[in-house]
Amino acid sequence: MASVAWEALDGTGPGLGPELAEVLAGGAAERVVTRALRARPALDAQGRAAVAEAIFGVGLWRRRLRAQLGDPLAPPALLLAALLRDLGRREAGVAEALAGVPAGALPPPRPPPAARADRFSLPGWLDAELEAAAGPEADALAAALCLPGPVALRANRLRIEPAALAARLGAEGVRTRPGALARACLVVEGPRPNVYGLRAWQEGLLEVQDEGSQVLGDAVGARAGEAVLDACAGAGGKTLLLAAAVGPAGRVHAVDPDAERLVRLRTRAIAAGAARIVAVHGAAAPAELRVDRALVDAPCSELGALRRGPDLRWRLDPAAFERLPALQARILERAAARVRPGGRLVYATCTFRRAEDEDVAEAFEAAHPEFARVAPDAPASTLTKDGFLRTWPHRDGTDAFFAAAWVRRG
Ligand SMILES: C[S@@+](CC[C@H](N)C(=O)[O-])C[C@H]1O[C@@H](n2cnc3c(N)ncnc32)[C@H](O)[C@@H]1O
């Protein structure tokens, strides 16, 4: 926050009240930022960045700013002034002028709040989830969820190996290092590039994909020539990784009830040179389909991906999580029926809620003795003592993911 060029808000900050109010009332910050920038076409790059940071920053840090101000009803412009002073480290007078509040409107600064929910600006229910999931590491997890995380890329191994891609990207001015956990991962070092403007992206050599998501795809352990079911394929993040793993002699069967996502998957598969490998089935796989491996990348509360949107935590309704375990169990059950004897089943989520992770996995195996738990195909550092997979933002620099794997006996 301190490194943002806040001075570029000069003249713009005082007009941001309606946009800040919209985000605070539950509007999606990404959309509000897009509209705010469209309404101010004369802004230069620094001005645009400062407006975006102001809206995202107030959206994310609202609870902390209210605590710092000692005022739960502080108006949006005062929250912006507090953001600039307390997190942006500007003088009070400068912060007030940039935010468009009267001089002296900010109360004297207070030390950072002691309570985790205030310090890391967490809704109370999320604070409790972090405590339950991470215990003594909850503070570190909370801190990591407040940062955007690195840009991770996946080399499309149908076309290029990671080392050769790193060289190509280097020639385009993008420095990367190999990911620590996933086979085809490169992590961008230095400033965030415009990935979609890169020649390498236009040639279908890479995808943007969190390293944890790549670890999940790798965990399926798909081999050349195999048939794999991607039972919750969505727009195909993992489908394309699996397509590269099975190669031209294999097949990935993509299923998802969201037709719009499947359209995007199809487009991406064409761009990646995987169109002949991926069979897109719609909401259900053909009744006779049997596969070597099945992945259930289940719909979930997505708490592990909260770094991706600064306002997400304030827009979630925890009451909506109640229905998830039953839905997850149903999808897992359906996918399990497609796995041939000796084949492998992987259940995955991007959340750290036990009710959607271990509890679903353990209930499944209790009902299905024909499935034996095995360690997911993943680096040892990501495996728990119970043989599940977990990645963590604060430990691994990835989103938080969970996976369980089984082999069908017989
Ligand atoms: C975590 S997302 C999948 C992300 C995707 N695998 C990827 O890597 O990009 C979960 C997906 O489950 C799908 N879904 C929701 N209900 C479902 C159901 N009953 N059966 C199968 N998939 C479902 C959603 O449409 C969503 O695309």
C-alpha cells in the first residue's frame, strides 16, 4: 500500500465517494473499478492504478480502517483518507486532501489493531474459519489472504517444455523462475506483465494458472494415452493440463452443467492445440463412459482463493456453504461410478473448510470400501499425515487447495 503512487489521486480522489460506497454496499470491486476508469478517460497510467488501488483498498480493508478510525459508521471518503494515512503512510494532511475530506477530519492515528479480525480485515465468520483450519498459523494465513499472490504460468507441454518457455518469455522481457511444486509451472518475477499481450500467449504456449491449481492437476497422475474424466471442468483450467498429460493418444472427457464455461473451454482447447484430445460432453458424461482416472474439482466455498479478489470475503454468505457437502458428495459419487477397476479417483476443492474436504472424503470412503485411499501424486511437502494433499498461501505461495485420491480395487 505504501508503494502506490497515491499522489496521482490528486483531483480524482474527492470524486470517488459514489464508487467507494457501491463497493462497501456489496458491489463487485472489479466491475466498479472498470466503470470508474471508463468514466475518467483522461487519467494516465499512474492515475488509473491509484483509482483502482483506492477502490480495492477500501473494499478490502474496510474493517481495519473502521477500527483505526474508531468509527464503525465512517463515510467512504474518510475510509479512503484513513487508507492513505494508515496503510499508505502519507501525512494526515496529504491523505485528507487526496481523499477530499476537510483538513483535521482524521482523528489522531492509533496503533494497528490487536484482534486478528480487525488487523487483517476479516468478517467474523471468516476469522473463525481461519482459526479452525490453521490454528497457530491462522495469522500467517490471514496475512497471505490480504496479498494478491504471484502471477503463475503453466507451460502448455503439448507445445513447449517449461525451460524453453522460460527462455521465450525472457526474450519478451518477462523474467520467471520454475515453480517449486508443479511440473510445468513458471512463476513471474518482477512487475506483473500484460500476459495476454505476449507473443508466447498468443501462440498458445502458456496459460495463467495458480501453482496450487496446477498441483491439483498433476495430482491426478494422468499418463500418456489414458482416458480421464474431468467431472467439474468449468472453463477448463485443469482440463487443459490433463490434456497435455495424456497427449494426442489420450482423451479428457469434460463435463460441467455451466454451458457458458464449456464454450470457453472449447475455445481455449483450440488455442492450446488440445481440441482433438478434449471431448466436451455438457452436463453429464455418456452412460457407458469408463475412465482410467476421474477428477472431481468440486464447487466449493472457494475460501482458498480469497487472494484473487480483495472484496470477495465481504460478498460471501457463509449460510450458502451449508448445502455444499451434500452437493460435493453427489458429484463425487457420480464420478466414482465411471472409474474402471484399478483406476484412480481424485476429489479436490479450493477451500480449507474441513466440512467440504476431509469430511466429504471420509464419508465417501466409508460408503465405498471398493475405493482405497492413496497419496495424491504430489510433492511430499504438500501431503498431510493422513495422506491428503493441502497447499497453503502462507506456506506455498499458492491458493489453498485440498485433494484426496483413491484407487478402485479389483
Ligand atoms: C471449482 S469449479 C471448476 C474449475 C475448473 N475445474 C478449472 O480448473 O478451471 C467447480 C465447477 O463445478 C461446476 N458444478 C456445479 N455444480 C455441478 C454439478 N452438480 N456437477 C458437476 N459440476 C458442477 C461449476 O459449474 C464449476 O464450473
